[in-house]
Amino acid sequence: MEDVKKIISEIATQIRDDMRESIKQLLKEWNTQLKEELKTIREELKQARDQLQEQNQEIKDKHEEWKRAKEEMGKTMDEVESQLDRMEREKRMNKVMMMGLEIGTGEQKQIMEKVTKILKEEAKVESKVKSAYKISEKVYVVEFENREEKINVMKNLKGSSVYINDDLTKTERKIQIKIKQGATKERNKGKWLE
């Protein structure tokens, strides 16, 4: 009986040792497998991070490219606006706006004749009117043959019942309004401006 117990004990010890060895082997295999999977995951994460960095850099580069293009477009637009403004000023160089005229309605030729007559009576000047047209009640745009004629008429109409001013571009009118507003503020403060 003692021998049976000893044999059973030895078998139990052997089974325990075999199980320990099997568990150790199994744990070792799992550990190796987990390390390989972890290594694969780390490599995939590194690749994903690298791709994200590349995409982020591409986005930054595109953003900078668009920013430069926007700045270039802005410069180009400013140049175009400046050229258009200059062309508009040149186009209006020989024109004036005359207010307070009692001409009535009519075709351009009739308006030109009436403006020429008024200039002769009011400014005492024989001038060559190239064109004239009505833009609102008692307001007309008159174009002269050259700048000298325009200046001569403007000088001679001072103090008359006809109000005359340069035909300004939209930008020039905005600037003139700001200047007048500033002058009004200064006059209200008691300052005299010339």
C-alpha cells in the first residue's frame, strides 16, 4: 500500500512537472506571439503616424501655396483696380459736372447747344463742348475738347448761378466726402481751414 502511495505520489509529481512544463511552454509561445503582434502593431502605428505627418505637411504646403496665391491675387487685383481707376480718371479729365442748369429734357445735341449757350452767357467763354448729357434733375456731365478749355470754364464760372465741379471717380468722391467731413468737424471745433 505504501508502494502504491509512493507510485501515485511519483505519478502526481510527474504530472505536475509535465503540466508546469507545458504551461511554461504555452506561456513562452504566447509571450513570443504577443511580442510579435505588438511589434507588428508598433510598426503599423509608426507607418500611420508617418503617413499622417506626410499628409499634415502636404496640407501645410497647400495652405502656404494658397496663401501665396491669394496674396498674389490680391496684389494683382490692387494693380487692376489702380489701372482701372487711372483709366477712369483719364476718361473724366476733360469732364465737369454742372449743377443748377435749367435745360429741361432733350437729345444730346440739344443739350450740348443749350450748355454751350449757358457757358457763353454765364462764363463769357466760347468753348467747344464735345458732349453733354443729363444724369439727374438739373445735373449734367459736360465734356470739353481739352483740359485747358475745362479749366478756363471752371475759372470763369466762379460766382455764377451755375455750380461746377470736376467729374470725379467713385474713389475720388469717397475721398472728397471724407475730406469734407473732416473739415466740418474741424470747423465745428472752431478751427478755420483753407
